[in-house]
Amino acid sequence: MAPSSSSSFLKNRISAISQLSSWYRTLLNDEDHPVWFRCSQENAFFTEDSIRLTLATWADALTESELEEWVAAYPIPEQNDQVVGIVAAGNIPLVGLHDVLCVLLAGYRLQVKPSSSDRYLMVETLQFLEQLPEFSGRIAWVEKLSGYHKVIATGSNNTNRYFEVYFRNVPALLRGNRNSVAILTGEETKEELTNLGKDVFTYFGLGCRSISKLLVPRGYSFNALFEAWEHFAEIKNHFKYFNNYEYHLAGYLVNQVPFLSNDWVIIKEDENWSSPIGVVSYSVYDSLEDAHQELENHEQKIQCVVGQGHLPFGTAQFPKLNDYADRVDTLAFLLA
């Protein structure tokens, strides 16, 4: 499907951005590239496996056909000289890239403040794009935003209150904390429960699309879940993850908080929608209607849902290009 705009500018931008796909594949095949140790130096949770998954996922997504299909519904204009500033998060590798692509496709100049936790790979990506003729002189990475006309900023709920004040004089798309949820019925197969483990443990549970909360029927047995999740037991060998697990384990034991655990993940009943690293929370429901009503009541806290009537297990960490963070259409915001 061709873009709705006949603009050669848009077609050239799509073609340029699609070059990221082949560049990421080149990185994946270069075992001596600095990316494999520089990223983990910045952020201990950015393991080689995490970086490889990120690069492979983006390489698959950023084809010309996928990009064209994504932007086909938008009235994208010619490029302009207004500046959009991005304050990028750093919880998982390249988490701010989708915003970068939206800004470039919408024709703006781009200014990015990378997260200190995800600086190397983001700046390498921006440098690659900036050397392309379509974006030459239109991309900057800075320590402090300035001269911007619109802003996209992602942080915690506490940081968001600061953003609301600091960016109050410009159109701003501000994002805080969101969490993702799984609905279980007790009838899941071992394969489905193993796939759920991918949703939970990929990126160590740090992404907004990482499942941090389970909704389970009253009387649910977690035995099959623990058995299926043994597939991911290697995660306990990561020192920072395991330190978090032991810290929370000790706290629950001292405070006599009920929980279930193997020797590397804790499952705990909790009404909160977020959970710390090494912990997965759950709530009990009496009927699926009650469970779906609970999701509806807390929609503003939820990024995505897997399980009964929602995304298939194992797909939470692989959003499509039109799956926007916080369910707010970034391109629509930029083009408004």
C-alpha cells in the first residue's frame, strides 16, 4: 500500500529510514563491534542477548513496505524547520527510537536528549541517520533541549510532574509509568505458559510491555506456571537481577508477607499494577467478566494485555509500528 502523500520527500525519508534495517543486520553479524560491550558498560541490564533481540526486531520492522503501510493513513506534509525535542527513556535498548522515527517521518527537525542508560546505541543510530542526505543537518543529540516547538518526553510518573511544568508553554506529549497484564484461566498449555515467560522475563521485566501483573481465577494453582518458567532459570545468573530478587525476598520474609517462589522469581498477591524486578504480582478474579471490568477500570495504567481475548502469549515485546506507547498516536500529535 503506497503512502497517502505523493511527496517525494516522504518517499525519500521512508527509503532512508529503511536503511537502518540492513545496518542493524550488519551489526548483528559483527561480533567485534563495540556495541556488545559498550551497551552493557552503560547499563548492566543491556546484555548481548537483549541488544541482539532489539536489533533483530527493529531490522524486521523497518522495511520499506512496513514503513509505507504504517504512514499510509496520515496526511504527512513536506518537511519543515520546526524542531521537536525528545527526552528519551532508557529502560530497554532503543526504547526512544519509535519517537525518533515519528518525528523524522513527519518532516520535523529532531533534537534528542538520550538517556544515560541508553546513550551509546541511540547516538550510534542517530549518527547513522544524520549522515544520510535526507536527514543531514536535521538531527542533533544534546544534554539539554533548546529551541524546540514541540516535545515528546518519557519518564516516571514523578518525572512527568516536572515535565508538565517545564514544557507547559509548548505542545507536549508526556508519558509516565504503564504496566502490562496477563489474564490466565487455568486452562493454558505448557507452551502458552512458556510464551508468557517471554513476556515477563524479556528485558528483565523492565519494559512497559513487560508483564508485571497476572489476573488469575480464584483457587488458581501456580505449579504449572513455575514448571513452564524453568525455561528461563538462567536469568538468575545475572547478578543485578538476582540481587533484586534476593533483596525483595529478604524484605518479604522479614515482614512475613505471603508469597510463592522458586529460587529466582517471586509471585505475590498484590493490588498494585507494577512490580519490582524479580517479582510478579497477581490478583484473583471470580469471573472473566470481572477480570475484563478490572482492566477497563484501570485502563490508564495499562500498556498491553496478553491472554484471554487479547494478545497471544509471547507477543507483548514485539509491537507493530502503529502500536503507540500509552496508546497515544504519536504521529497524530505531531501532525495536529
